[in-house]
Amino acid sequence: MTAQVVEAPAPARGRHTAKALGLVAAFAVLIAVSLVSIAVGARSVSLSTVVDVLFSGGHSDAAYVVWDLRVPRTLIGIAVGAALGVAGALMQSLTRNPLADPGLLGVNAGASSAAALAVSVFGLTDLRAFIWFAFAGAAVAGAVLYLIASGGRGGASPVRLALAGTAVSAALTGITQGAMLLDSRTLDQLRFWTVGSLNRIDGATLARVAPFLGAGLILALLLARPLNAMALGDDAGRALGAHLGRTRVLTLVAITLLAGAATAAVGPLVFVGLAVPHMVRAITGPDQRWVLPYCVVLAPVLLLAADVLGRVVAKQEIDVGVITALLGAPLFIVLVRRNRAAKP
């Protein structure tokens, strides 16, 4: 007896094809925005010169601006944007809270507090030195959060994770603010970093966080199927074969890797991890197998566009964290009022 091959219905195949083509189009937009990010700045470089320098190299002034200043900044923007977008999607799926972002579980606050203590207690003044403290703080905050949320009956439920994360974030934010108020050196060192900035980023910073970002992205993509099962509820998730405890732990690990490394590199950026998953689900629906890849591509588009806007709207460059906050809040309000912010 020969086995029959069951083909997917034509409408389903059509939807998958449309989503795949949309992802390709989004990637093309990311390439275009990346080229603009390399070209625009205090010293503008034409797109033709950018393309020529990227492919032919050279030792001209334009080559220095492109390779030493703009390319590292653009690459870290792509990496951090992808990390925050995916971390936000994971957070909203894990907590079943459409308003969740990477700051909800205390990861950003853990990184900020550890960085503040590194400067005030150990006297570190170089970003490349306290970046490891920031990442370690994010990891410790994630571990403490899970220990608090998993205590008692029911384990680490979505509601417990959200409530414990709020408490942990508040406590760690108090530590950061106290360190900055009591020590002027800490304030001077961290006042730009705590806003969130892609400026003053070099290739060494990207190299330090790239392994953590890569591991977090791979783990996140592997969790797409069990997260889809858990979205139907705990009982339905178990019936579909999802291991709830393991999936929650691994999701928390992925969020810590992504948001912790991103925050350690450029500081705590708001809105990117909150709004991008909503916009993506308006295109793809709730299927995490599509939501996560789209977030990988579209979140960097938003972050790089905000960074470019911060370079051109004023005579003095405005940090990207300010721009994302100013643009993000009204855009998110519009999405919610139009009921286009799809639930995770």
C-alpha cells in the first residue's frame, strides 16, 4: 500500500506564499534603510559613494566615515533592533499580555542597575568594561524573577511573571537612580547610556554581544511551535505536546540573552519591543513561526529609521532612545484605537 501525500489547501499555500514574499520585501526595505543610515550624518555621503566604498574599499575620508563610524553603528542597530523586536514578541506571548515589553520582566532594569554599580563601586569608566556587568545584571534579574514567580502553587504563570517582573523592575530602578544621584561620576558616565544611543558604538562592542544575540535569536526561533501551542491555553498546550515549564524557562532565557545583550550594548531602549510585534501580528496573525522572523527584519527598520531621524531633525544629534519614545507613544495609541494591535 502506497502512502498518499496530503497537500495543504490552496488558500493556506497562498497565505504562506504571501507572507514569504512580504518577508522578502521587508528585507529589501531593511537593506535600503541600512544604506541610508550609512550615508546620512554630520557628514553626508552619497549613496553611490557608499556603495562604491562598501565594494571597493579604499583609504579616503569617505571610506573612514563609512567603515569606521557608520557601518559599526548600522550593524549594531540591526542587531539590537532584531533582539528587542523578538524579545518583545516572546514577552507578549509568554505573559499573554499585549502591553508587555522587555522591560516588564526586569531585564532592562537589571542591566541598568549593574552598570550603575560598576561605575559607582568599581570606578569603571569604559563602556567596554561595564558592558559585562550590564549583561550579568540582566541575567541575574531574569533568574531572580523566575525564582520569585515559580514559588507556590501553579508555578510561573503568565500573571505571576508579569507581577514579579514589575516588582523586580521597580526595585532595580531605585538602585540605579540612587547610584546616579549619590555619585556625580556615575551620573556623567551613564546619562547618555541610560537614554539609549547608537552613538559611540564601535565594532568591538558588537563583537562582545554578538554571540549572546545570536544564541538568543536561534533559541527564540526554535520556541515558535511550543509558544503557538501554549497560546491556546495551558491545557490545550499540554494536549498538543508542549512542555509548559521547560518552554517558559527557555523563553525567559531567550529574552534575557536578547534584551540583556541589547541593553548592555546601547542602553535601555523603549517602545521597539512593545510596538513592533503588534504591527507584525497585524500582517502575519498570531503564528509565532512568522511573527518572530518578521520582527527580526522590521524592528531594525524602525530603530535605524529613528536613528537617522535623530541625526537630521536638529543641529545637534538626538539619541535614538529619545526618538523612539517620541514617535512610539502616539503610533502605539493609534494602533490601539484602531484595534489593529493584534493579541499575542
